[in-house]
Amino acid sequence: MPNRIIREGWVDSEAIDRLVPDAERFFLRLCLVADDAGRFDGRPDILRSRLFPLKSSLRLIDVTKNLSDCVREGLVIPYEYQTKPYLQIIKFQ
């Protein structure tokens, strides 16, 4: 797993501040598992299993809601490649 540096801009980001705590936790964990370009699998079941491996009670609907919140705030862009959903974290570099 690659190392990640969370920059100080995180704490004064208006977009991140508008997230509810669960969506912010989702986004942070997504940043930790994304590849070096800020991309990751966009399937809710994969997101749940990779971002929250110890939280078996977490519902897919909650994962989808947290992702939608991140998309709404312009932190993540969903896209498809060869009919498979992916996510791109904005300003990842």
C-alpha cells in the first residue's frame, strides 16, 4: 500500500467541511486506498470492503450516500471505463 501525506489544506477545505462526519471518513479512507493518480474502483461493494474491512454492519446504501456527498461537493468524479465504474479524486496530487 502506498504512503499518503494528508496536507494541511484538508482542515480548512470548505468542501470537506460541508461533509457530514461519515462522508468525511469515507473520503479520507478513499484517499488512502486510491492509486497514485487518485483513482479507485467505484463499485459500492468494493468500496465497502476496501474502505471499511472491519465494519461488516455498514450498509451499501450508506456507502452510496457518502460517495454521493463527495461527488456533490466536487471532491470525486465518477466515470466508467469498459462498462466498469471508477472514481477519480479531484486535486489528488
